Amino acid sequence: HCAVSHFKQDVEVPQTSNTRVPVCDGCSKNMTLQFDHCRRAPGVVDVGSLVDYPRRHCGQNPVKLEECIDDVKFFKESRAFVFRGTHDNVSAPGTVENTVALIAQMMTDPASSIKVVTDKAFPFTIPLASTPFAGSDQPAGYDGVGECLNHVYDTTMKVGAAVASNWFMFDQSEFSEQKIGFQETGWIYIPGNCKDRKDAGACKLVVRPDACAPPSAVAPDVAELANYAESNDIVVLHPCVGGPVDETAFPNAPDVAAGKLDVFGQLSKDYSEQSGPHMRAVGKMVKRLLGSSAPPTVRSGASDTKLYQKTGRPSLLSRSDDRISEFRRMPTLKIDRRSIITAGCSNTADFAEQFHIAFSSIVTGSCIFSGQPYHCGATRFPNDYMVPKTDSTAAGIHCPGCDENGTLIYDHCKNHPEWVDIETLAKYAEGTEGVDDPRVHLADDRVFVFGPTHDRCYQPPAMENVANFHKIYAANAEQIKLVEDQPFPHTLPTNSTPYFNTNHNSTGAGYDGPGECLRHVFGRGERLYPSPELDASAWQRLNVSEFVPDKGVGMKGSAWLFVPSQCETGVCKLLMLPSGCDAFNDKNPPGGSTDDFARYGMWNDMVVFLPCAGGPIDTERFPMNHENLRGMVDVYGQLSPEYATQTGDQMAPIGNMIKKLIGLD
């Protein structure tokens, strides 16, 4: 899905009648992407954001699109052969490295499952044994087809000789819609051993769609595939594009009309899903071969011949930054120093955990909803798989233990938590300047850790790792509560949140995530009760610009503060929720789970503080900082190696805000 995905460093271009990328996921209105940006400028690609599309695009609560993308759990045991010649002038250096960095996030054992070849002096091609190196006219002897098959099937295959009579043409028209680029006929090679076989698993299948011309020609590498197919019981399905395209229905499909497969959304916005015109056609062919039922002809709302047009978001009532002086500066309140906690979900949970550990002399507890352990994102562990290092795959992450030419799989602590060594993280926390000693300050802290059973982003045992880190230091195991039995997707659930894929649930599952968090950390097991109504006037917009001297590290000069009336003068607790808010310009106070926390604050003497991230990033200093450019907080060291300490570029400003709020000089 890279070709149509807008990244923060992309240069947008106006949509015109000649646009070759008519679909853009994230572009401004009437704008689109430069053609083939993922191959021509792979440095702009934010690999960490791409994985969310296959994981969550189809919906989770419920799964809204039936003919969409299979659950990524099916991808875990896949194998992949990835090749780029050193003289490839189509796919720039870094292109295939991004591919590896993406698929490695979704594989159980990428070290053995992925083979990367980038040191062969070939141009843009699938090399055969007869293909010469660039600048030569002599065969190089590198058998790309054989190397691929040997790896993906994890065995040594012998090349044989194809039998001409085992090539068959078949009618593609029953599988494909009319005039979307498919020819009337396609090719299939069926080895003699695979004809009329009824035993399951008797033969393998390779699907190789491309431009071809039955009955006269197949793609060059497909002929070589057939040689391997005959001696290794492989059926080769060769769907043929290069057919007619309805230019009225698809006015921006020049590449499809030229015989290419649709990988730019030129036929539909769902081009990369099972419902995409080309995907559906090939999918039907494969299912027929496998003896399974074909998908429905058309999914409601999908494969519409009308190309997707971006619509602008409704404008919001904004408050100009030139009114900063109108907002309250950070007050000092009577905060109970024994009752200061952090909380968050996903990226903000990572930061809440990070802040808790670094400032553990101030913070006394935390609630981590789908988060990773302290300093995990930038730590190399002995079992880590090293992705080839490029500007894009490294993404500015500071990894002092990484190989010179390698970098970590993005989000390795979430995608491969079984590699995490808690003792390594504890050693860093105990011995790093600017981190409060956890052996001293975490002993009495209480921590609530939540990992839903259907979380596709934080794989087990990610949340056990968070809990186990704290159990090293907790005086009593009861202080750490781990919840892993609730069937939610990736979310911070409130009472109104339905379980995973629950259809027609208008009331929710009744699991109160904020309440369970506060019950454990502040209530010590006793239930707390929220106010049934919220006093919206208790939300205050703060001017915290004095704490943000560096305007290029993603912190805004505004913050939200919820102060119940009794907390203006009385002693109260404090909850810090790192956020992507914009208190100067937000139309309304925070909602969602933050509203739930605030209602607990009203009846339980608790102030709620939201520092706002998502501010400008200095791209000259941090050119590859994709995560923070998306408005997220720094939990990968994309700003500095000290990102997880009290001197981190985002940690220090928030730390100083809280010190002012609680009266600590």
C-alpha cells in the first residue's frame, strides 16, 4: 500500500487529468503524490506507519469490510525472497530495504524467513542464469528463479525441463470484470505429476501475474519457472494482463492500459485489498485451483468505477496562536506527592511508561494500555534480527548496539516481544544518568498493565514484559496488575467499547478501563466511582510555552488541565496523560477515555494534565523522524540518544511542567 500512502516528507502535486496516482491516502484536497515515490524516493517512506494498514484498515470493532485483507496472523510463518540488483535504475537504493523492514514486523522469525540479496550487479530485472551483469554480454550464471524457490520452499530444488504439452490456456473472462486490463485467456503450467491429483498438498503453487500473450508468449522468467515446476511438482498460474481498459471508467489508468498490474490505485481505491479489480480476479483463479469458493462478485462500496476523490475535512473553529497571552500559565496546586501517576494507550502508553521510570522519584504509578517496556524501542537484544540499514529503515532511531550496516525491526518490542531481555532494560535504567534509580523509587509504586486478547499491534508477551520489568522492583507482586483476558482490539476500552468484532452492540461490553486503572493504582483494589456528569468548565487551556524553548522537537506551547473545583485550593491527586492535543486551537475539551478519567477526577479529587505533542519537527536536524512528524511522542530515540531520560527533548519540558504544577523547584 506504499504507492498511495502519503508520508510527512512527501512533496504533494496537484491532481490533473493526467494523474497516475488518482488515489492518495492522506493527501490534501485536490492533491496527490508523485508517481512511484516509494521506489524513486524511498527515504520518505515511514515504514512504521505502513504496518497499520494491513492490521487495522478492515476494521476491528467490528471487522467492517469482509472482502478486504486477511488477518496478519496468517503472515507470521511466511517466507520471502527479496532482490534488487546494484545497477537497478528503477528502484532506488533503500526500496527493498523498506520492504524487508515492513514484512519483518509481521513475521515470527524474520532472520530465517527473509533472504535479502542486494549485492548482484544486475539492472532492473529478474535475473536468469543466462542474464549478464550490467555492462557485460556474458551470462552471469545467477539463477534468480532457483534462488527464490529454494528459499521460499526451504529446500533445494533441481531444475528440469518443461514439457510443452503441459502448458494450458484458460478463459480468464469468468474471473475478471470487463475492460480492466486482463486478456481473455491466461496460462497455467501443470506438471505431469500434478494432473488429476486428489491428495491434498500433493503439489505446490506459484502465482506469477504479468503481461503475456497467449498463445504465443509468456514472461521470460515464467519459462524458467516451468522448468523447475516439472521436476518439483509445482503448478504455475500465469494470469495475463495487457488487455483492454475502459478509458471512460478509468481515465487515470495509463499504467494498467500499458499492461501493468494495478499497484497505484488507478482502477479503484481498494486496489490492494481482496476486492480490488485485479486482486479479486487473481484471487478467484487461485481459489478455483484450491477448490474453495470464490468471493462475491462485488463488495458493497468497493471497486466502484468512480475513482476516489479526497474531500476536505470540515473546518474547525480555531484559536490563533497570537492569543497565547489570553490563556492561563501553569499553576501550582496542592498535589499529593504520593499520588502522581501517568497513563496512556499505544504510543502514549510507551511514553507514560518511559516518563514513569525516568521520573520515578516524582511519579508513583502508571496505567499502561498496550505499551512497551522502558527504553525498549531503541535497545538491541541478542536475538534481534538486523534489517538492512537505510535512512528510511533506521528512521533516525539511535541504536548504539546495532550493527554498522543494520538496524532494528521497527517496533521490535511490539512485533517480536519474545526477543526482549528484561534484564538488559533494567541494567540501562539502573545505570543511566538522568534516570531516577528504579531500585529506590519503584519499590512502592503501583502499576496497571492491560493487553487485550485481539490486539494486532502489541503481540504477546509484550504486556507481560512491561509487568515483569516492574516486578523486578516492586516490594510486593500485588502492586503490579496484568490484565490479558479481555477480548478487545487495540484500544483503551471504556464502558461503551464493544468486544472485538461485536456486531450490533450499541451499549458496549461494560469494561471500564479508566475505572479499573484507577481502582488498582489509587483505590488499591477498592472501586472508585465517576461523576455521572462532567463540569466542562473545569477544563483549562494552558500556555506552557515557557517550558518549550526548543520549537523543533514536536512539543506544543499549549496544554489541557482539568481542575475540579475542590482541587483549586485542596489537596488532590494528579494524572498525566501524554497527548497529541492542541489546547490553543481545539474546538472542544478532550473526549473519549480522557473524558472518563476526568469524570473520575471530579468525585475522587484528581487533577488531569494533558501536555500536547504534535508540534513542529525541525526536519533539518531530524530529517528521518517519521514518528514525531506524525504527531507522536518520542519513544524510539528519533530526537536524541537521551530520549528516555529526564534530559530528553520531550521528557524535559513535560518534567518541568509537572514540577511547576506540584510545586517542586
